[in-house]
Amino acid sequence: MALLEVKDLRVNYEVYEGVLKVLNGVSLTLEKGEKVGIIGESACGKTTTVKSVMRLLASNSIMAGGEVRYGGEDVLKMPKRKLSDLRRKKMSMVFQDPSAALNPVFTIKQQLYDIIKFSTDDHLSRGETHERAITYLKQAALPEPDRILESYPFQLSGGMKQRVNIAMALVSANELLIADEPGTSLDVTIEDQIMRLLKKIVDEKGISVILITHALGTVKNFVDRIYVMYAGTIVEEGPTKEVFNNPQHPYTQMLIKAVPKLTGGGVPEGILGQVPSYLKPPPGCRFVTRCPYRMDVCDSVPRMFPAGAGQRAACFLFDEGHRPK
Amino acid sequence: MSDPILTGEGLKKYFPTRNGVIKAVDDVKFQMEKGEVLGVVGESGSGKTTLGNMIMGIYPPTSGTITFKGQPLPSRAKERPIQLRRDIQMVFQNPASSLNPRRSVRQALEVPLGISRDSRSMAERVDRLLETVELPIEYADRYPEELGGGEKQLVAIARALATDPSLVVLDEPTSALDVSIQAKIINVLMRLKTRLSLSYVFITHNLSLMRNVSDRVMIMYLGKVREVATTEEFFRNPMHPYTRMLLSSIPVITEAEEAVKPQRTQSVGEIAGALNLPPGCSFNPRCSHVMDVCKEVDPPLIEVAPRHWCDCHLYPDEYKATQSV
């Protein structure tokens, strides 16, 4: 049985202008010990998807359908107590902005101790708590853990703050770690260090990972499988190598082409047009407004069709009946 | 052959703070040919934006001079004759904050258009300007909130071009945009450069992008220029240990790109705080080739290979040796 199964998830947001229909039938699975990536541009629903998994969505969100199964149980219908157990002992999340994820008025010690006490049913003595805190900080490759514990967030650099966040996430992430753009707000040399550290930790502990990013290169050496999202839908899914070397969905193809390459050769044209508004998304395929292969059938929602070598793509180009010559 | 449009000599910008002096730009020297794209690359705190702001006269250098078209540039924009201010323009990183939300595109463009005389009507000139940046002329009466991020940046570019400049400082012009939109903006910028014979100072943290757009790359680290070379030479033969670390940290998506990266230099350590720079070369605590001299003497920027400057104690002797042969 898969560790995590998201089925046909639909999430809307209520705003002043009306209802934003954001997630439009997102399905994904994650096996035990597997690492998957969700890639896509800003506001494509990556974060909404993983926040639904942890039930952390904002109060103006509306669950319009679908289910999230963790170890067979529906997270969305779970009683609070059980959900809390899940967050205490099974899964945790590393957020994008390391400064915003830490409370500025408490020392790292106060924050980390709290999480450690929250994550266990045993009563820990002060010494034991301290010992555990040091262990987690060391796992996150923080030098001088004792000094870090006494520090306030503002006394640490961005890279160190993110390491502290990783240490805090490790306390509860015994089975699943969700990393939402963990390196995006850091400098490139520091991001590289953080990503290598994360990979080493999850590989050693056999933790399953969902890694979200808009920087395609960062997922390439990290995850086994990739989901590509566009405007609240998953447009392509497949093994990392295949998706990068042989993308199938028109959006994935154009996206990968648009990334400036270190080998040079100029910058291609990119993708013309804009992401559709979530207030009034196209009724069928949501990429239809920017797609060069547009057909009449694209006004209905495509399911995932097998495409390429081991991939699946939500595009009628891969449906026998509609394939153009 | 050499026809420099912009040069800087001994350029320094120090910011006094309560806790000490921040050397944002420290003794920077550069030269830029007419029609060239000079890529200024660095991580946060490297002084790249400070350099751009000094070229614009937003604040004056602590010491040193900037020469524009052979004439010394007055250090404050206020002291510059209007013709000079017209000739140097800037595009900022975030178009959402550099455009006034309460002014239509037309109003935003009319201000800079108003300072130069032209026999055509204002409406006509706004239309031509929008066409120049490849925006539909109907956009003239829209407000920023009605435009996508990429379109907003095109308006900001149009505003910079309104005064018919010959030098444009681009400060991370695509960093706030998605990669599919970035490609479009870059292409417009490159077409404009050829058509209007512009020169660009292109400030960015994205080396992959620089590979594709710049003629020359200048790497900054903690206020110092660490390496300068033509783009070809730079990527074929990166010399400074920091440059190599930076290059090997870049997340890339194709195998061909992996081959370009220097593999042996793994990113370690943190970027030093601007208030307590290490003595000697500021990169020495992170450098894998660190020698005793690096901790005492800051190496000067010297030509280590033809048209390739680098400040590192590793090199001078080797190049001299090859030169004498």
C-alpha cells in the first residue's frame, strides 16, 4: 500500500472577487521511502497540494472534493486527535522562508525543546530533551549546537536558520518530510549545501519526501519521480530522468526549453500568454490558452494518458482517437 | 579598437552603521565597451546592486570615479545635466513595486517622454514606445494590476527607454518572474539592444542566464570583483576558487550542462557577515586552496590570462611564467 495517496483533490479559495478554483482534480501517490518532486511555476497549486496533505490550508479554503489517504486513512476526515498524532510523529514540513518559519522572540532552544516535548508521549527530563536537541542539530550539520541553542533567529545566517528548520522538521518527520522550496530564498552556494544535506539525511533514515520547487535543476539530483503542475492540475508524471530528457506534455516541453542553459545557445522564446485566472479557468485543459497544439477536444478535461517511456501526461495528444498525424 | 562607454576606477561605497562600517563595494575597477552586455554576478551582499545604484547616481561613491563616454560622471544624479540623466536609465527587479499602482501605463510613460521634445503627439509617442517593447498599444490605458508580471516588466522597460538612453542598468530584471515569462523578456531585451544600439549593465545572481546574454562576466563577492573575463573564456576556464564553487553549485537540468561544471569544488562554509570580514582575501575561510598568505594579504585584481582578470594568490606566478616563454 502506498504511504500517501491523493485522489482527485479539489480545493477552492473564497476571496472578495469570488471563488478561486485552484486545485482541479490533483492525484498523486508516494510509496514508502520514495522521493517525489512537484515542479511548476508560481501559483500553480504546489503548496496548496502539500498543505492539504498536512491539513494546514488557510481558513478561506474550501475542500471541494477528493481525498488524501495516509497509510490508508483519510486525512481530511480524521478527528483532530489523530491528525495531531500524525503531525507529531509521522510527518513534518520545511518551509521556503527560514526567517518566517522561526519565531523571532524565542531562542532556538525554547522552540526546539517545545517541538521535542510535543512529539513524544514520554515525559522527558531537561537533560534528555537537551540531549535530543543536540542530536537533531548535529544531524542538520550545525556547528557548535550549544551556541545555536542559546541564539535568537536574528543571530543566525539564512543558511543556518534553514538548517535549524530542518532539525525541527526531523523531530517529527519519521516517515514523511515535505520540503516546500527549501533552498529558494538562499544563495546558490548555500542552497547547494542545504540540498545535499537534506538528501543525505533522508537517504540515511529512509524518510519519504515530497520536494516542491520551481527551480527545475534542484529536483533533478534529488527525487525518483516528478509531478509537473500547471494551473492547479498535474499535467505530467514520470521518472525524473525521463521527464527531463524526454518531456511529453507540451507545457513540460516548453518549460524545460525556456530554462537558460549553462551551455549557452541563447534563450528560447518561452511560453507566450499568461496563466489563466483561477476565477474563471478554462473548462477543459487549463493549458489550452497557451498551447500550440490546441484541438477542439481540449475543451474537455483530459485524463492521464500513457506517454513516452514510463510517463503519463494529461493531454489529448496521447489519446489514440485524437492524435494528429 | 577599445571604445569604453563606462569605466569605474577605485570605486568604493562604505556605509557607516552603529556597529561598524559596511564595505558594500570596496575598490572596484571595471571597463565596459560600447554595445556590450556586462554581466555583474554575485550572491546577496556582494555589492552588485550598490554598484548599479552608483552608476545611476542614486547615491554617491565614498571614493573613486565613474567615467561615462570619456567624461567623469558627477556622483549624484542631481548634479548631472539632464542630457546625461536621459542617457543612463535603469530597470528594477520587481515591476510590481517599481510601477505606481494608481497610474496607468500611459501616465507612467508620459513623464519620461515629457522631458524630450518631439514633433509627434504624446499619444503617438506612447503607442510607438509600446510597440518598441512588443506590447499591444491597447495596453496604454491599463493599470499595473491588470497586467501580468512579465507585461509589467515590459512597461518598466518601455519607461526606461522613453528618454532614448544609450546605457541601461538592468538590476535582476527577470528574477521576480517565472522562467517561461523570463525567456520572453530576455528576448525582447536582446532585440532592443541590437535595434537601439544599447549597452547593458546586467546585474543578476543567475549565471546560467549570463552564459546566454552577456559578452563579459564580472563576478563579485563581498564587495570585491573576484573575476572578470569574456563570457566564452569565463565558462571555458573559470579560475577563481569562488567562481568554481559558484559554478559547481548551480542546479542544472541536462547532462551537457553537468559537463560544464567544475566538479571538484563542493560548496562549503557561509558567506561572511559584512561587518566582520575575514582579514586578507574575504573568501579564504571557504576556500579549498587556502594558503597562509590568503589570511593576511588581499590579492590584487590582475590579468592572469589574456583578457581574463582574477584576484587570487594562486595565479600570478603561473601566468607570468607562461608569458615569458
